Amino acid sequence: MQEERRRSQFNAYNASVLDLHLAAARIQKVWRHRQTAELKVRPPSPPPAAGAESLASLLMSMTTELTALRGQYSELEAKNRRLLHEMEALQHEKLDLRTHSTSEEKRLNEEIRSLRQLIHTHLDSMTDAAKELQPRPATPVDNEPVKPNDNVDVKFWHESLAKANLQEKQAKKRVQGLETQLAELQALYSMQRDECRALRSEATQARLAVVECEERNTALEEKAQALQSQVDTVEGQLRRCQQEVQSQYHRWMQSQTELHDTQAERDAIQREVALLRSTNEQLRKDNEQVVQTQDEITALKRLINGLKGTVTAKTAEAKAFQAYGASAREHLHAQGLVIQQHSAFRSKCIKVRDTALVSLRGLKRLAGDAKEILVAWQSEMLHCLSLLQTKLAKANEFVHLAAEEHKFLRHEMLVAQASTAHLHEELWKLRQNALIVGQAISSGQDDVHLKQVVANFDSGSVDMCRLVDSDVLVGDLIVKSNDSTELPLRMHFDVLFSNRGREWTNAESVTPTIQSVLDGHNACVVAFEDQPLVELGDHRQSVTSVVLEELFGQCTVDYSTLECSLSYLGVYSELVFDLLSVDPTELQPDTFMLSTANQNPIVVLDIRSAHDAAIAVEEGGRNFDRLVKKIPTMHRLTHCILTVCITIHHAFHDQPTKSKLQIVQLASGDPSRECTWQETERIRATISAENSLNAFTTCIADVRQQDPTFVRYHSSKLTLLLQDCLDQHAKLLVVGTLRTDDNDPRHARRLISILQLFLDALKAPQNNDDNDGGVVELNHSRRFPQTAWRPPRATSQTLTLMEAEVDAMKERQSIAMDKQKALMPELQPPSMSETTPSPTFDDNEALTKFCPPRKAKRKPKVTKRLPFR
């Protein structure tokens, strides 16, 4: 218990020392902070009252903290003294225990020695008595007659024998008592020995406690010295503070005078408030009396209203009787009028009956005439039906011939479409399912300038060099700055257009992506916010409108129908909102975060044409412009995603093709705007936009260069929304346009840096083992061998005469029948007169009969996607 108490006291002492140290450090820190603040920012003419009050409060706080510090220091010294006294008492107690233990040990040794001597003496006496009491040898007894003297000897010996027996019993009792006393002494000895051991253990523990107390005392002395040094520093700071207080004392006196004035004013105001309270109490009592009178008035009004209600009920009853009499009179008058009308109606019915009889006689005559006409018409219709049956038989024959011939045409067309899709997919695989397209736009007017721009683009801040090989066109774009300190940026495009040289063509930019979407693959088109519009000859369009027009234009080429659904989303600071459903008029900047968290479901529109899609995109753009007016930080920091889910129903097979096209308008930021640290919302939005862009390019690189199963789509909301269009089979089209004569090249440099991120993400890993040692790649900017896209050709539809077409079909049918007989003689030709259903492309037996054996072609794998809902 004493050890635990000492430990608790020592812990309390350590805690008090730590608190004292923290308090001194805090006082020193506050004093330094205030001193530096007063030195740095000192107002030119501070009011005396405020300065005196702040100085007085500082002085009071410093004095209170100093008194607390001194109190803690005195408590610490008292604890230290108490611990020293306890340590001295423990030392004295240790010495006493040592002396007591030695004296007890000596006493016990003497007692043990005396007991041993006593036991040995008793044992010796007992051995002597035993020897004396041993039985003597028996003397022979004579059978002589006993004499009187012999009787006396016998009595003596009997008495001596009785005394010996008694002494033997007493000796045995004395030996038993000595044995019990010896056992008690042995127990006492063991107890004294255990007590001695306990005293020795306590002495060792006391010695260890003294050593610990000495160590603690030294540590406490060191801490006390450190605290004394800290107290000295605090006292020095306090002296300096007192000197400054004395220098500011006259201001404090002025503040005291002003304080007296304000106290006088406060007393006057308090007196006025007391008067107002008394008047308020009187008015409250008057108000209670007025309320009581009003309650009495309302009770009287209720009584009057009850009386008025009874009077009105009686008057209403009287009026009801009067109204009942008037209504009875009106009812009788109405009954008379009804009787008169009934008589007039009866006379009219009689007249109608007469006219109906006359008309029935006329109808009988007309029925006879109509019967003759119907018989003639029936004969003519039978003749027409016979003619129609002959025409239908010929048409049925023509339909069967056309179906048999078109079966091969459909088969060949589907095989051609499959091979085209396969070649298209192989070409995309050669390009790593990605295409980077750019357009350099110049607005020069004179011919010399135009030629320079087409050749090198040296006149502006953008330099474009065209390297032309045999059939390969490679475009490198170099962005230079007027500042010589900035290095030029080089960007390699797969296809590079110019409004003055190589004009924009959809066949090499947008058409391959749209064709892949129509083949059943997902695609992602990447554009950038506030980039120049695409120059298409004499007009300009945005990338979104160009892609949508090409999509609906390609759907009219093939034999298929298209169903599209559209949604328009925005991602700002990792918040997703719908641009088609948000209402900027009812939105406040402070509630934008909460409203986006609990917004309505996403609006999905069914569109039929490019015009409908353009209307939806225009409406979303208007809503976004209104949002930018409400929240200016959203400008150039919001990623917009236009999602188009496509379902294609083909005419020649029942299996629909589903795919998804997503057009992403990435926020490139505003490099010309300088942002300060106070604009926290803009900084947060800028960091979020940069993180989304980096996550987007990282996902593209992971899909194309690593295992696609471990791609992290959840690192950003942008990649989470685009994960269906970022897989290994999806197509990626990046479109970047910039001007050569831009006065501020920072936008162009920013666009080129973002495009370089996409280029690094799409760059294939180097494999030096497969390269030939004698082949050297001169152009290191090439991502893959260059190939040219070709636009699809529409099928020519020629019209011929019906008779010539029928004859040609009959000839081709006869040739097909001859081939069939040559291949399979056992197969008989089908009868044309039988009415059989027209064959379809899904009939595999007919295809095997009429088609020669072909080499099996590997069909491309089509990824089926559900529409975005």
C-alpha cells in the first residue's frame, strides 16, 4: 500500500510538473505572438480606450498566470520537501529494522543454545535414572523359613520399589513436558526464522525504494532547475511587460476617466429603464382590465347571436311553407303544359305513320331494282376475282423466284458486312482502338500568308510540319511561344487537318468511330471545352453536332432501323448533375451541393433524328450557361458527358445490335486566369477537374497496356460514368482543334499538354526483342503504321422493266436448278404452284442446298450492351 501511495504521489508530481511546463510554454508563446503582432501590424492612431483596455487585460492575464505559476511552483516545492522527509523516515525505519533484526537474531540464537543445553542435561539425567532403574539379577530364594529380620528387609525393599516406581512415573511426565516444550520452542524458532526472512526481504525492498527515491529526487531536482530557469525567463518577460505597462499607463488613466463617464451615463439609463418598467407595469394592468371587458363583450355577443339564430330559424320555417305552396302551384301548371304537349305529339306521330307507310311502299320497289343491280355487280366481281387470281398466281411465282434469288444476295451481303466489320475491327486493333485527330485553323487573308500557313504555319504562334512518305501522311504540331524561356511543345496526331491545306473529311475522322458503333461496339469521343469549331468547308460545327449528324447519316445507308436515347450529364467537383433537368432559375449557389445530392432521376430522351439531338444538346447548353451565371467557378471546370444509347434492328435478321456512344467535353481549365488562395471553391474545382482528367488517362492506359480486369474505374465520377466506353473493345476518338493566330498561346499549350497525356496513355509498350537489328525507326513519334480510312459506298439501285427482270430471274433460277441437279441428283426441284411461305435468311438448309461450299470465316466478336436507362 505504501509503495502504491508513493507511486501515485510521484505520478501526480510528474503530472503537475508537466502542466507547469505546458503553462509556461503557452504563456511564452502567447506573449511572443502578441509582441510580434503589435510590432508587425500597429494601427496609425489607435483609440486610447481600446489600447488601454487591451493592455490592462493583457496585464491582468499575465499577473493571473504568473500567480498560478507561482502557486504551482510552491506546491511543487512542498511536494518535493514532503518526499524528502518521507525518504529520510524510510532510511531511519530501515536502520531500525536492521538493528531489530540483528538483536532478534542474537536473542533467538541464545534461546536455542540454552534449550539445547537443557535438553542435553535432561537426556543425561534420564539415562542415569534408567540405568539405576534397570532390574537387578534375581537372587536365589532359599526355602528357609522367614525370620523376623528378613520381614523388615522385605518391607524396606517394597517401599523402595514403590518410591522408584513413583519416581519413574514422575520422570516420564517430566520428559513428556520437556518434549512438548521442545516442540513449542522448535515452532517458535521456525516462526522467528520466517519473520527474520520477511524482515530481510522488507529491508531489501526498503533499500530498493531508497534507491528509486534517490533517482526520483535527482530527476525532480533537474526538473525543478529547468522550471526555475523557465520561471526566471517568465519573470524577465514580466519585467519587460511591466515596463511597457508603465509606458502605457497614461492611456489607461484616460480610459478610466472615460469609464467613469460611461458608468454615469449607464446609471442615468438605468434610472430611465426603471421608470419605463413602472409605466410598463401600469400599462400591463390596464391591458388586463381591457382584456376582461373584451371577454365580457364577446360573451354578450354570443348570447345575442344565439337569439338571432332562433329568430332566423322561425322566419326560415315560415318562408319554407310559402315556397312549398308556390312550388305546388308551379307543378300543377307544368303538368297541364305536359298534357298539351303530349296531345300535339300524338297528332304528329299519326302524320309520321302515314308518311312511313308511303315510304315503305317506295322502298319495296327500290329493293327490287337494287336486287337486279346486285346480281349484275356480282357477276362482274366474279369475273374480276378470276382475273385477280391469275395475277396473284403470277405475282406469287415472281415472289418465290425473287425470294430464292435474294436469299443468295442477302447471304452474300451479310457475309460482306461481317467481313467488312472484321476488317474494320482489325484496323482498329492495329490502331489500338484509338484515334487522335487534330485540325489547325488559320484566318489569314492574303495568298502569300495562306501558302506559308499551309507549308509550315510559321507566321503564327503555332508551327505545323507535314512529313509525306509514299502513302503515309503524318502530322506533327509544334506550339511555340513568343517568350524565349518556354520550350516548344510537339504533338503527333494520327490525322491532322487544316482549313487551308488538307481539309476536314469525316471519312478519316468520325466515320470509323460511327461505323464501329453501328457494328455493336461502344465508343467514346473526346473533345475539349471552348476549343474552336471544326471547319467544314464553308461552315463551322462543333464536334458533338458533327458526330450526331454522321451517326444518323450512316443509319440511312444500310437496311436497318435505329432507336436512340440521349442523356446529358455534367461533372463538377465530383458532383454529377443532369443538364436536361436542372432548373437554374430556382437554384442558389449555396444550395447547389445539397440539390445535386438529392436531385430528380436522370432525364433520358428518345430521339429520332439529328435535329432532335441538336435541340436536346442546345437546351443542355443553355441550362449550363445559366448555371455558369449563377456559379462562375463552373466555367471551364465542368466535364460534360453526352450519352447516346443505340439499338439497331436489322432487316435481314431478328437479332438487334445494341451499343453506346459517349461524347465527352473535357474541362481544360482557364490558364489565363490567376487564382488566389481565398478562392477556395475554384481551387477545389480545379483540383477535382485535374484529378478526373488524370484518372481518365490512367484508365485508358491501364486498359490498353495492362490487365483490364484490375482497372480502377471508381477513382473518379468521370471514369465511373465512362467505364462502358473505356474497355478493351471500345473505340476512342480524340478531337482537338486550335488556331494558329491566337494572341494568347497558353490555351493552345494547355490543349497540347492534355493531348500529350492521351498520347502517352495510348503509346504501345516497347518490345525490343521482336525488332530486327537492321531496321531503324526514323520517326519516333509514330504510334503505329499509318493507314487511311475509306468512306462507305452506298448501294446503287437500278430500276429495270418488270418483264426483263422476270425473264432474267427465270434464267438465273434455271441455272441454279441445273447446278443443284448436278450436285445432288436425288434432290427434286420444288413445285412453284404450291403456296409455300417465302424463305428467310435463317433457313440454314436452303443455304446449304443452293450455296457452294465456302471456306469458313471467323466472325468478329460483337459486344452486346443494354441501353442507358
